[in-house]
Amino acid sequence: MVFELPKLDYDYKALEPYIDAQTMEIHHTKHHGAYTAKLNDAIKGTELEGKSLEDIFKNISEHPAGVRNNGGGYYNHNLFWKILSPRSGEEPTGDLLNAINKSFGSFENFKNEFSTAAASVFGSGWAWLVKSNGELKATSTPNQDNPLMDVASVKGIPLMGLDVWEHAYYLKYQNRRPDYIAAFWNIVAWDEVAKRYLK
Amino acid sequence: MNFELPKLPYALDALSPYLGEKTLEFHYGKHHNAYVNNLTGLVRGTKFENAKLEQIIKEAEGGIYNNGAQVWNHTFYFFGFSPDGKREPLGEMADAINKSFGSFDQFKEKFSKAAATLFGSGWVWLVKKDNSSLEIIQESNAGNPLRSGLKPILTCDVWEHAYYLDYQNRRPDYINAFWNILDWDVISSRF
Ligand SMILES: [Fe+2]
Ligand SMILES: [Fe+2]
């Protein structure tokens, strides 16, 4: 199986003013595009060819760094584009909201915990909302690791991820990562996060 | 003790077009400055309150290490540049590079490759070992070779903030530009 760079469900400018069109275009075509090409190179002709990424991640510590870095980069960005939406200002509802309230006390508490996880990544990485043994957790991983990998400190199903590599926000926010994190809450596709929670 | 942001020996637009004024404004004025302020706040009331940066780099962990090393790394990085310095190593520095890498060109190629392939945020270093030979090493995030007893000679910051305003995803273009602003008088004196 050859991995392909997915098309986005919205225009590059659709997430403005929270994420600008130039950032979206470079992030998707160049960064995500490079992870896609390098992932295909890394698994071509190896025993991993044809396996799903979810399967590969389970034993990622046994595979070369190129598979971990580019496989994570490919998967994480796929998820990121999906959980973003131009319909700004929505909030979680139904079963997902109940689960958030149960695990974090309130939606506000969850936002604080997730924002803190995103702000405290030192260097490059991701913040995650993870479903783990029926509970929800806010966590983070370095570089392109994710909670499906055996190397992750908190393992589980990633429901939502926020890219805090500097390339995700530098053109618009420069050193102000907290402003980027605050902007993110305006463009979360909560229906998509809920779908992943119910799966 | 308050740590201080050192004054740069050149203007913020002096390295243009290789590194733009805006990049320096943020990289030096915001990132470097924030590491200085964070460190000053973090050491208060700890055993590192009056420590030198080198001691912090060798002994501290977590946030104190990260911020202390980042202060040292950025000072070392920015002071290796000048708008009109010698662009090639001379004398003993040149001899040592030729001895360890074959030629200056071969050294540049190897150092550039190490900088291009470092995954995520970090620093590439030229270091001097106990036997005076030179080595290129990659360190992620705040990593500093003093911690493992090596002597830093030259460094390249490959955190995305170092080049994103000028080069975006094109890190190799940033690394090419890097060679045009190095001051080998300063770098050789470290050797
Ligand atoms: Fe990214
Ligand atoms: Fe930097």
C-alpha cells in the first residue's frame, strides 16, 4: 500500500483568522507532503509494506527511526486536518461532553489541561486528547510520536491532536505559542472528535 | 543573580539577506530573551541561584537545564556570526578541520548533513575532544556538549524558529546561508 497525501475538506484560507492560508498551504503541501514521501520510502521493500500504521505503531520501538518519525508525521497530520473545521465557535455535546465532564470535571478544566499540555511541550511535539481504558486524558508527545506508539508515556486512542511544532504557527504567531493554542479552540471540529470517541 | 541577555556585536539587520532582521528581532529579542527571563525566575531559591551557566548545564535537570542551556547555546550561536568576518578557517583551526574531515568542504558537507537530518528541534555542534580531534554531533532540544565533557567550537540552531520567517520548510537553504555569516576569527579563538 502506498500512503497518499490526503486532500483537505476545506480551503487553505478557511481557518482564518485563526490559522492563515500561507501556513496551511506550506504545512499541508510541504511538511505533510514530505512526511508522506519519506514514509513511503522508509517502508518500501520492507516487511512493513502493506501493514496499517496503527499496527506498525504498536511495536514502533522495534522499527527504524525513519518509520517512527515519518509514520507519526503522516498519521498525526491526517488526524489534525480532520479535527479542524471552519465552523468556528462550537463546543462538544452529548456523550463526548459527558465523558469530558466525568474525566476533567468540566469543559473549562479540560481546555485548561489540554492547553497546558500544549504549552509545556519543550521543543517540537503534539498535545493530545486520548481515550484510554474508558477514560479521557490530556497528554503530549515529543516530535512526531503519538499515543498509539509503544514509546508513548500515555497510551490510548487519540481523539484530538494539536500540532505544536513551530512550523504550525510561526508565520502568524512567532514566539507566541499560547496565542496559537487559544486560537485553536475556535476551530475544533467537535463532531469529528465525538465520532472518534464513539468508535 | 539575574542572568542577562548579552548585547550583540552587530545590528539586527546586519546578517541580511542570509538571516533577516525580523528573524533576529524574534530569535534574539524574544526567544533568547525569554530563556534568560525564565531561567532567572526558575533558579530563584534553588541551589543554582548564584551558579554559572556552565554549572547549570552540567548539573541541572528539567526546566532549569533547558532554559540555562538555551541561554548559553543562543549566545554561542549569535556570537559566531558577523556581517564581515573571515568566512573560512585559518591557521590551527584549518589544520584541525583538515585533519579530522579531510578538507573544509568535506567538513561543511558533513556538518550540513547533520543539521539537515536532525529530526525535530535541536542543535548541531562542532566539538573538540580531549585529544584535540574534532567531531560533529547532533543534540535535540536544548542539548549542549559541555554536559558530556566536550568543548563546543561552532553551533547551528535548527529549531524551526531559527529559519522559518526566512526559509519556512526549506531548512537546507538556511544551512547554506549559515556558512555566509560565520566569523571564523571568533570560532578559531574558541579552538
Ligand atoms: Fe506539523
Ligand atoms: Fe533558537
